[in-house]
Amino acid sequence: MKGKTITSMSLEEAILRKDKTGTDWPRLRRERADDVEPAREAAEGEFDWAKASVVIPPAKSAISLRLDTDVLAFFKAQGRGYQMRINAVLRSYMEAQQG
């Protein structure tokens, strides 16, 4: 699964990187100069814990599995988590066969 890596950094580090994140740098500089906590999005960090539930993932079994070299190379080429992707493909096949 290819996802973005979340990185924490100071304002100075972010300015030095000069990445194109769409950050409103002038606003952040003003807030920092005024010693104000940076404003957040309305829903940022909010979560209704009353609706949360504990989900225990199914147990996994360690096995030795022989795969064609090209099949394994295909999944590995997609990056980290290739074993989870292989498992997802097998699960999808199993569920399709069950009805």
C-alpha cells in the first residue's frame, strides 16, 4: 500500500525545505510572531469516541509458500506490505468462491 509519510517538523525546518504543500506561510509567520497557537481545521483532531469499537484482526499463520518468481516480483515491486496484498488477493478469491 503506497501512502504518504507524515513527518513532523518545526516551522523553520519546513521553510528550509520550501516544499510545495500549499501551506499558508504568511499566516503561520504572523501567528508565530503574535505567539498564537496556529489555527486548525474545524474537524482536525476531533473524533466521536462513543461510536468507536475495538476490532481485533484475524490471527495470521506463518507458512512457507512457493510462488512463481514473476508473481512474487510483481507484489514486491509495489513496495512494503506485499505480503498483506497477497493475503488480500487470496481473501478476495476465497470470498468470491464462497458465494
